Amino acid sequence: MNEKFIHELQRKQLEETTRRHFLRECIAGMGGLALASVFGSCNPFEKQDKYAALFSSNPLAPKAPQFIPKAKSVIYLHMAGAPSQLELFDYKPALHKLDGQDCPQSLLEGKKFAFIRGVPKMLGPQASFKQHGQSGAWVSENLPHFSSIVDEVTFLKAMQTDQFNHGPAQLLMHTGSARLGRPSMGSWVTYGLGSENQNLPGFVVLTSGGTNPDAGKSVWGSGFLPSVYQGVQCRSEGDPVLFIKDPEHITRDLRKASIDAINEVNKIHYEEKGDPEILSRIAQYEMAYRMQISVPEVMNINDEPQYIHEMYGTKPGEVSLANNILLARKLVEKGVRFVQIFDWGWDSHGTDSNLAIDVGFVNKCRTVDKAMTALILDLKQRGLLDETLVVWGGEFGRTPMAENREGKKNPFKGRDHHTEAFTVWMAGGGVKKGFTYGETDEIGYSAISGKTTPFDLQATILNQLGFDHEKLTYEFQGRPFRLTDVHGKVIHEILA
Amino acid sequence: MEFIGRLHPLLVHLPIGILLLAVLFEWLPFRKPYKSLRRSIRIILWLGFFAALSSVVSGLLLKESGYDLQSVKLHQFAGIALTLITGVYAWARGQKQFKRMYKFLSVLVLLLLLTTGHLGGTLTHGENFLFASASTETELTQVNLQQAHFYNDLVKPILDSKCYACHASGKQKGKLRLDAPEYILKGGKGGVILVAGKTDESELIHRIVLPLDDDDHMPPKEKNQLTQSEVEILKLWIASGADFEKSVVESNQLGALQKILTTKKPEPAAEIPEGNPDAANPTVINELMQLGAVVLPVANGSHYLSVNLVNVVAVDSALDLLVKVKQQTVWLKAGDLSINDSHLAKLAQLNQLIKLNVERTVVTDTGLSQLNALTQLQYLNLNQTTISATGIKQLTSLKNLRSLFVFDTKVTADDVPELQNIFPNAKIEIGNYIVPTLETDTIILK
């Protein structure tokens, strides 16, 4: 009973630290890459006692999974806005023949769309397709690089969701609920596994494409879990983490002196109270101090060799999806559990040329194609692909009909949001290679076999990390909660 | 009513226990100290009688739900007879004039009790339950395929050992019987279960290959499961037309069957050894953690350890400590550290290692041969070191190696064929993948 109260108290304290969350908690979780060298230069034993104390009280201490895991890390590439499956993976020749015809009533009755009104016209595939690899997977010309690695990939072609607006659908995808307030997948994973590299956060978020995802930062929030588990958003330009630099006129020495002073006070407090939380706080301050050097180091891609830059198509110094993808590899290599990448701009409605399925969408494909292909191959050659699960997809799919906003023809070719069929692919982390699961009807309107939901995807991801999604729970408001709530079935069919 | 029927399997154990006690008490008091027990026999018998009676009543109610009436009949008859005899015995036990009958009646009750119990057990567990051998696997490999009959000699024994318990003369769960061709063709409650030539459409196979935790999976989770080769044989039989008459040779499946039964498929790489060793010394684990190592059980409840030296500076001391927990240490990440050839000597003592990462370290060809001691090793990552094929070739003892990573080392594509000969089961990864830059990569459409 007492223990329960202490835990409760610890959690409450953690919840109250949100405001200065980063410097006080997360940086502390992140610690320094330079930690090692700094330790070396100090009296090792004095520091290490505190370090050891950290393992017993730090909520980010590494933990063992429930069963032997296939994957140790996840890289989740979310194309925010929802890319069109009909121009990438789900080849529907029958849709060609219907191009320009009125959509039959049977497809519209009782359905709701975000923007389509009245009777829209059907829109044939706006890209040519070919079969690739030994698995014979269909991939469009929009992804010439990715086509060469389809034999490493499992496609889920019959994904379905029940949310047709970006925000709720993204929330559902990442938190298991279309409403705000639930912890995200990465938070659950860090809650379950802690962080293997105590100098880095367990859950890092990288965004590109100009804006954050529509659902805001809640898609990497910690919900009702202690806030230490929320995703740490790092930036690939400027300071990787906001406020990581010392304020102006504060020298490194002065910073060190102030932290030493705070620690001294904390130490006295500890001697009075004996609460191990205080020891962990001391250790966290020290780590935060070191991280001011280390995080910029990890987040720097300048030192990568030229052939890696050529492989990924990266240009150091800019904010780009490719740079973030390379960073994801670096982070996973250093032991980060969950890297969440959001790239905004895949919402191809056809309302302007940037959102046209045959213009802007093609450009978007070009920003991701080379880098994601390089990611798979780079992980493979580094021996990381087997233990890293890569997931790629959007929050829903797009309609086989052309969008007619307000009942009028859109200026460019585009498709509306669609919940009944979309494609997600996965690679590595113990899923099958060169495999396709699920099927849509002949015009790609609806999934007809092997249907899967965001819950199934979440259950499968947790399963690969060594968790039964029904047993990774957190007591909140009087009942145990879990990522998949009351849903979800592990997609055993795609597991190697 | 149905509920009372379902109590039958519970109730039947009462008369068994009670009546055995009565028989025991009838025979035990030939020696003085037990004489007083005789007085209780009558009341025990009456108790047994009522227990037997309620078993009979519940049994009759249960009878209606899916049991073969033929085989139930004997059990039913024996049960009723037992109840009647018990009643007579209990009544007679109170009458002095039948004193000489007591022993006889007790033997009769005992015999009827055993008969009824055995027949009942057969109903629930299947006919061969008592004497069935543990596995059919060995029997199948002994079949002479040249002369074997596909259905009778291969398919039927599998169904017999794994399915008959619930789908044969005794019980027909889901109204399905599998103990004769006509029943198999007829199917069960859900319709036809066999589509000749089409494995995918045959419910029989579908149910078997469903994931174990699916509610529809057959045999049910807690029952004895089919082995991989048994599933393959069933699939092959259906794919080849599900013929009940032909021999193996006639159905042209000799080669395929030989393959299933003779070639032992390579076991999938085990991530950890079988069993669970003693727990590692917590003091050592603590000391390792103090050095900055991440030490974790591979999974909850396992004593095997996964160790990551990511934050360790004092590599020497960490390795010395690791040797003390070598029985438990199966995965070790020691990449990005100043591991050199002399460290390898210590690593070589960790002979339970299955995965070893020493990428981006300063190990050389000279020191590498020491790793020959790690005979359990399945995964070895030497990426971005100065290792060459000469060093790798010395590792002839690593027979279990499945993955060898030598990306960005001196090993070249030309070395791979030779290395593949040394490690026939290993995937050798030299990497150096190139994603060519295409013209379209940089063109931005307007």
C-alpha cells in the first residue's frame, strides 16, 4: 500500500513538471553523449553512485519487455495529409476505364466525405505502374528507388480507419483514440521499455514539410502517462532542441557553478529526507548539463561520410524529410527506441498545384523516395534492419473519385479523404519480406480481404517490441488503459 | 436443464470417491484397529447411492448434446446398473441376514464403478487416450512411402492422433466427424470442410493454420497441436485431390512426401538457448550497471541477459564482470567502444553468447580467431572495423552463425563465395548499397 502511495506521489510530481519539461526532465533523460568522457575526467566513483541511483528511481530506466522482442526500435514515417495509395501501391487498371465517368450512386449512398458533394467523377490512376522484385509488388513510377527494395517490405493494402479528417485520424493512428488525451504509441513504448541509452531520450520526434501535423503535438504527447514519456521534438535546423543553449552572458563555467549549487542544496535535502527521487533529480541536472553538448552532436549530420549523403540525398543545414530520415538512422543506432517522423504536405485535394495529384504529389514523392530507400538499405548493411521496425503510411487513404469541392470541379486533379482503404508498408523488425497482405476491390474503393485497422497496426508494433498490447496498461481514472483500448489484433499473417 | 447436464463431468467424481471408500471400509477391518469403520459403511453407501443417482440424472440430460448414442449406451447402462446395485447394497448392509453377500456386492460395485468410469473417460478423451503413443511423428517417418496408401497410412493416423478425440465416434464437436471418408466429405455444422485440390478453401486446413490464439484455431490451444510436417502432409493430400483410394505413388506425391518426411527443416534461429539458467549474481549486475552498462533480462521472467555497454568507459572492468555472469549473458552490444584484441580474449570466455556487436571497434584480424570459442554465436557484427577476409576465415568453429555483418571493412564482394563455404547457413552482409541519383530526383514539377 505504502509503495503505491509513493508511486502515486512520484507520478504526481512528474506531472507537475511539464512547464520546464524539457530542461528539467527530458534533457535529464537524454543526458550527454559526452557523459562518458566527462565522467572519465571527474572522480569516477563519486559520480557513479548517483548514476547507479538513477537506475533505481529514474522512470526512463531501461526495462525488459514481456517476451523476447523481434524489434528493439521503431522508425515511424508518417506522411501527414495522407498520400494516395492509388498513385503509389494499389494498382487499379479497372479505374482507368472509369476515368471521367460519374461515380455510381452505390458508392455514395450513406457515405460521408470531407469535401466531395453531389456526384463526383471517377479519377483513373495518375501514374503508371510496374511489378517489381521477386515478390512482384506493384509500385508506381512515382517511387523509382523504392521499387528496387520491395522484396524487403510487407504491404498492408487493406487498412481502414473510421476518421475522415486529418486531426482525429492522426490521433487515432498514434494514440488509439480520435479524441485528445491519450498517450501516443512512442510514449507507451518508452513507458514499457525505458530508454536504453540513458544519454538520449527514448522517443524522438522529427518534423518537416513546413508545419506540424494537423493534430498538433498531441500525436506525440504522453496523455495521462507521466510527462517524461512524451516525445522529444528535435529540430534539424538551428538548435536541435529549443532553449538548449545557455542564455546570453551565462558562461559554461557559470552554468556549471549554478548546477553544482543546486545539486548541493538537493544533496542536503536528500540527507534530510532520504527520498531517492532527489538523487535522480541530481543526476538529471548533471545529465542535462552534459546534454547541452551532446544533443547538438547527435543531431549533426555534417560528419556523415559523403557516400551516405549521396545515398540519402541529404543536404546538411536544411530542414528536410531526407535529413530527418538520416537522423532517424543515427538515433536508432545510438539506442533510441522510437523515432517518429512527420512530413506535412501529402493532402492532394487538387485545390492548387502543390496539392495536385500529378504535380505537387509527385514532388512530395521525390522528397521521400530516395531517402526512405536509403534508410532500409543502410539499416540492412548496419545489421539494424532485423531489430528496427520501419513503418510508412498516412492517416487514411484517398478516394477513387476526383474531388469536387462544393460540388464544383477542382482546378487540379485531386482526391478526397477516404477511410475505407489505404496502404501502409512495414520493413524489418521481424515482419515478412516481399509480402502483401490484404486486398481492395477492383477500383480500390474498399478493402475486401485482410482488413486491418490502426489498432491492429499498433498491436503488431507492440508485439514486435515484445509486448502483449492487452497487457501493457496504465491505471488511470479507475481503470487500466491501454494503447489499443478494447480493440486490436496482432496481424500474425505478416510476421516472419 | 442443459446446465444440470453440464454438471455431469463434475458430479461423476463424487460416486467414484465415495464408493471406493465404502469398498475399502468393507475390506479393511480384517484387522482389529479398523473394525469400527464397518459401522460407517451403510451411511457411506447411501451417500454414494445418491451421488450416483444424480450423476445418472445429469448424464441423461447431457446425452442430448452431441454425443454418439451408440457409445453412450454402454456407459449409460453401466452407470444405471451401478446405481441400482449400490442401492441394493446399501439397503442390504442394514439387514443382518444378507451378511455373507456384503463382500460379493462390494466387488460387484467396484467392477461396475471401474467400467462406468472407463467408458465415460473414453467418451471425453477418445478411444486411444489411455494407450496412445505420445507422438505420431516417429510412426509417420517409418511408413514405407513406396507402398503406402496416402489416406490410410498418412492422413488417417494424423487425424486419429490430433482430431479424433473430439471429432469421431465418441464426440462430434461442431457436428463434425473425421473418422471415415464419408463423414469427412459431409463436413460439420459450418458446412463442407474439404475442397479437393484447393488447400486455401478447405476449412480443415484453414482452422489448423490460424494463429494459436485465434478462437477458431484447431486443435484448441490447450490440446496437442499438429507438427509442421503433419500440416504439410494434410495440405499436400488436399492439394493433390484429397483422394481416399489412391496410394502415394498413384497420386504422384512420392517426391514431395519424401521431402516433407526426410528433410529436417533447419530450425529457425533461436534467439536464446532453451531452458532458463540460474539467476545471475545481483551484485555483479549492480556493479555492471554502476559502470554504465545496460543489463536487462531478455524478457520478463527470463534469467538470460541482454547487455549493452553503450555508456561504459571502463571497458576492462566491465568485461571482467561480464565473465562472472557468462552463463546468463546471451546478447552483447559492445560497439562504438575501444574494444581491442586483448579485450577479445575476455569476450571469448562468454561462451553462451548468441549475438555479439563489436562494430566500430579496433579489433583486428590477429585477435579475431579467439572468438572461435563462442560456438553458440548466431549473429556477429564486425561492421566498420579493419577486419579482412583473412581474419574471418579463421572462425571455423562458429558453426551456428546465421548473420555476419562486415560492411565497411576490408572484406570485399570477391571474398563472399569463399566465406559462404565456411558459413553455409549464414547471411553475409557486405553492404555498400548505392541508391543512384536519378535525374527526376531533383526535378520539381510546376
